[in-house]
Amino acid sequence: MNSIEANIRDTKTKGQLNSLRSKGIVPGIVYGGKEQNQNVSFSKKNLKTLLEKENFLSNIINLKIDGKDQNVLPREVIFDVLSDEPIHVDFLRIVKGGNVILEIPVKFINSENSPGLKRGGVLNIVRRKVELKCPTDNIPTELIVDLDGVDIGQSFKISSIKLPENVHPTIQGRDFVVATLAAPTIIKEPEKPAETAEGAEGTAEGDTPPAEGGAEGEAKTASPEAEKGDKKEETKKGKGEEKKSPTEKK
């Protein structure tokens, strides 16, 4: 169990709280049970060490206040929006015989022994945390899912996970899924169109594509003599058209 030392604080104004924070001290509060709420403060350095540990909000912590020990559960941590430094912490006293609702993380083990994963299967995690109602003296730190021997197509429901005594999920009335082992997804590349393939072959063989325009292309390749003859005919026709009709002379 992790532990942290705390001191009783006597601060009433926002300015006093900011003064504590400027000295590397984080204010907090301890509440719950029959005792009165306690305003406390922590060393920011020690608090950040606890925050870096896994599952901080679901682990019971031994809080030492002026030499007295009491077990508490972190309920909320407030961070500064700019510096992302902790500026306030709330702790709930652990009272025997009570119950708390927590989100407990799910941990997957023995993935190297799963034949489904070895064949390329994909583990789809539906819930990374499960909300549970737990007795204060029997709070699990994590839920274990064993992947040993698991093949493609298998799923894990909440009923397949062993829960501690008197620990129950808050979702009742249905056996919800926590994770599934699905078949691998293969993305097939689209095939190239047949016309494109034939065009690529023709270019590779060095074939010259036909000239555009069909008949116009043939006209461009006509002999010089034919072109001269065509020009003469056009000249004759032009002269005939220039002659005025008898009606126009009158």
C-alpha cells in the first residue's frame, strides 16, 4: 500500500491557498465517515510521485496526518489548466462496512500464449475499465483476463472474469462484453482495369499510338503532288465564283 504524509492546514482565503501552492505545497481535503472533514496539505513532489503510479484513483493510500495513520481513497485530482500541475486533491476515508463505486482497470495477460493472436488475430478491447461496487475492505486493484489458449472468435464477458467476494458490476441485468479476439482484417488492393493494362503493354513494345482524327491524320500524310492538285482545283473554283452572273451585270 502506498503512503503519503500530510499536514493540517488552516487556510481560509484564495490568496492563502495560492501562497501554499507557490511554495510547492498542494492543498487537499479528507472527508467521509462520522468524523469531520479535514483540510490538509501535501508536498507536491511526493504527491506527483504517487500520481505517476498506475491506477492512482483506484488504490487505497495510507495517509499519515500528524503522526496518525488512516486509509483513504483518492477521489479527485484537480490540475492547473496551463501548467498541468496538481493544485488540489480529495480523499475519501475508508470506513469498515461501507461500499464504494470505482472504475477498476482491466489487465490482459499471457498474450504470447494465445494461438489466435499468433495467427494474426486482433484483440478488440471494449472496456478498459469496469465500474464496480466494492466493500471498502475488499477493493480489487485490477481485473485479470487470461489470454492463454484463446483463439479467434472467442469473447470475454464480465461473467468470465473472477471478481472478489461481494464485488459486483454496477451494470446489472446483462452479461456485457469486455473484449473479443477477432479475425485479422486484410485490405485487398484494387485490380487495374483491362484497358489500362493493354495500353501499358502496347507502350512497352514500342507501338506508336494512331494519329488523332482518323481521316484527318491520313490527309496529313498525303503526297505533295496530291496536295498541289487540290490547291489548283480550289483556285479554279474560286475564280468561277468571282465571275458575276448576267443578272448582276444589269
